[in-house]
Amino acid sequence: MPYRTRVTTGSRYDAELVAAALRADIDKYGAPLVYRFDRAAVHDAPAARAVLDEHQVLVLHGPPYYPGFYGQHERQNREHRAWAPTWLALEREQIDPCLAQMLDGVNRLWKRRTLDWKTASEVWNQRPRLVIDRRALREEVMERTARIARALECRGKPADLAERLAIERTLELKGYLRKEPGGWC
């Protein structure tokens, strides 16, 4: 869902900034089952992983060099970059109010065809509350990962391919993930 929970400024994009953003996001909205991250090293750094492990959040990385997997992220980044020229002309302390305005616009004001002409906020507020045993989910994913890894010939494949496939399949079986060939992210 294209709802943006947070945008953050920092002097550098490092593991501490990512960990702080994750912690703040989880404190405000609760822990998701899965975060879908790109392959930036800061996402797998110990500080970020500690926050995710504390809340039993799985991490789903897409295939390397396959931007189609990150289609929604790429579209959101493109939308954010469209605002960037405005931010570059501002002093740092003036940027946060602009980011808040951007979040309000893309979440609360922009009705999207892909959301049946609803806003991201409307869809976000209608999402069901997840009641799930996260430890059991993680164990199921790890068992499925081991089975898939034994069945795969992984030469030339990313090391986490089996885990990605296991997370996706487990979420599909539980009804939390639906894949639509040619569909919208």
C-alpha cells in the first residue's frame, strides 16, 4: 500500500539513522510482519537488525539488479525527488515542515486510481489489525527456507534467495500477500 509513514532528515544515511527511523515508525504504528528493503548495506547493519529482531520483523530483499521488484518504492522515490528542488533551496530546519506537507499531500489528499479512487490514508485506516504469533511465523519461514535451500541449485543466485521465496510463500499461504502478474505494486 502506498501509505508513507515517515520521512526523516539526517546528515548522512547510515545504520543509526535507519535504526532510529525504524524504531520511531514501529513505536507509532506498530511492527509490521515484513519490511521490504532494497539491498542497501545500512538495512542489514547490526543497529537496524537489532530493532527488527526485537520486534520479530522479517526482512524481504528483492532480487539484485531487478528494479521491478521495488516498483512501489521506485515510484515513491520518483515522487519524492519531484519535491527535492524545493528542499534544496531551504535551510535544514525548514525542510521538516516541507516533508510534513509532502506526506499530507501524498497520503491524505491524493486519490489514486490504483486504490479505487481512495487516498492512501483511507486504505491504511481500513487495514485489518494483525493478530499473529510472530515467533511461530518466523519458525515457519525458517523451516520453509531450509526446505527450499535444499531443493535449489543456488550457484549464481543471491544467498538469501531461499529465504525470500520462503517469506513470500508463507505470507501467500496465510493470505497476507497476493501476487498479480502484470499488476500494480
